[in-house]
Amino acid sequence: MSAEISTETGIPVKKEGLFSKNNIKVLNDPLDDINPITVQVLGICSALAVTTQVKPALIMAIGVTVVTAFSNLIISLIRNGIPSRIRMIVQLVVIATLVTMVDLILKAYVYDVSKKLSVFVGLIITNCIVMGRLEAYAMQAKPWPSFLDGIGNGIGYGIILIVVSVLREIFGSGTLLGYQVIPQSFYDAGYVNNGMMMLPPAALFLIGIYIWIQRGKNRKLINVS
């Protein structure tokens, strides 16, 4: 760490490195302690809708991570120039621009997945995770920590989507990333895919089980409301 002079007090203050303990904490906390889905209970709708297969869930997770990270960065950079009364409008414009870019890239390079995600990519604009991090963090923090916060929350969101989609695809379709993983001999012996896994309530049950296991391992989350 190097020291710099505060412009407000004239007192030398320590300048944190890019990957200081505080910055690593900002990046890691959303993976477990403040996970956006299992602790903050945000972004549940997309977790129910896009997790029947791993591929669309993975791409949705990447899209949300990109939008959250770069919207946090942009808002943090311009936060001092945003009038308080229109801050949410400015935030929505930034998010909508990034979401449009993500949507166009998906249509250009993975059109089949883009069709499956359809309206859910557009709904990233109103995703509570994205707006929540802008209001709760980026509007008060410096650009680099804000960027890390966005990445951490996007990855924390993505972890839940991947876990749920892996279980739903394997037990609901017998495949993983489109490849059959349950041997044909199982089907010949009478095994049948679990149709319930393809329904939205299955995602809710799986997220509930994940929360139960998470609280069992991380006891300090039990009192989180």
C-alpha cells in the first residue's frame, strides 16, 4: 500500500491495492455471505425460468455479471455528477444500454440460446440485483470496488443458476449441456425422467434445499432476515 494526501483533510491516507483484503472481501461476500439469491432473495424469477438447461442458465449468468459489473463501474465513475432526483433514470439508461448490447451479441453469436432466453434478457433491465447494487454500493463507492462488487454479485447469482440447472437438466432430461449422461440401459430397465424437474416449482424447491444446506454450513446466516 502507498500513501496519498487526502484533498479534504490534508492528512496522508493509505491507498489500497487493486486486490487488497477489503476488495477481495467485496468480491467474495456475494458468493456466500450475501448471495443475491439465497440471502438477499433477489433475481428469483429468472432462476425459476431459465434453469431447465445448463447452457441458457450459463449464458444468462454471464449476461447478468457483465451488466452488473459494468453498470456498477459506470455509475461509480459518474456518481458525483448525477442529480439525486434523476439518479434512477440515469441508472436505468446505463443498464438498458448494456442489456441491449448483450442482447445483440447473443443474437449474433448464439441465436438459438437467445431465442430460449427471449424476454428474460430484456428483463435484466429491471433485475433487482442490478438496480440494488447500483443504489446500495456503486453510488457510494469508488470505481474499482464497485466493479468487483458487480462481478461478485453476478458470479454469486450465476452459481445458483448453474447448480439448479445442472440438477434440473440431469434429472429432468437425462442430459448435461445437451449430451446424454444417463445411460440408455437405465431407460431400457424402466427409468423415466422426472417431469417435475422441468416445471418452475422444481427450481424453487432446489433453491430452498440450497438455502437449507447453506445455512447449515454457515450458521451466521440463520439470523439474517
